[in-house]
Amino acid sequence: MIVSAGRIVAVSCASLLLAACGASEEYQVRLAEVERTIPICTSDAECDAKWSAARDWVVANANFSLRSDNETRIDTLNADSTRSGTAIQVDRVEGQNGEYQIIVDVECFAAYGCPSELDMRLDFNRTINAVQ
């Protein structure tokens, strides 16, 4: 059986496209989980406890020191010319009916990569949601 070079290229391209779609679908599923599990608090005591846990998580997981730490934002310094790593920002955003969302953003400032930003966001959400 003779297979043309064009057919090999076409099959290879189709395989790559399918693989890219699979990765994209997995990413979308994980991103949806991050969005679905955003921590929420409703009382002062619950918000204080979750905010304290958020601060502890940031300090334990960021590669940079805190730049700001107040009742609505926890933020680390970003990369400079001498350091690289993971920077983290957490915001407490007022929602409906007195609820607050505690939303994390993770950024990688490293030439050789960082831990998965989605994995870190999921870990943050799970950690903060476990606080009672």
C-alpha cells in the first residue's frame, strides 16, 4: 500500500488539532471548577476567618513578599530584574445580599515556568472553602 506524503501530513495535522482540542477542553473544565468553587463568605466572623486563611495561603505560596494587605486586597510584589517566581493577588469583592467572594489571581514571572496557575487557584479555593 502506497501512502502519499500529503495524506500523512493531513492525518498528522488532524491528530494535532484533536490533541489541541482535548487540552483546551480539559483546561475549560478545570477553569469552570475554579469559577464554581470561588470562596464566599456571608458573616463578619466567616469573612474574617477566610480572609486570614487567604493571607496565610498567599504567604505560603507566593515567591514575593506582601505589597499590600488590607480588608479588600492581599497583593504580593511582582518580579524585578533579579527575582522571578509566582505573584499572587486576592480580592474580597462584595456580591449580592451581603455575600463576599474571595477571588485569587496567580501570575508566573519565571522564564522556566511556575506551578500550574489553575492548580494553584483550585488549591486556594479548596483551602479557603474548608475554613469554617
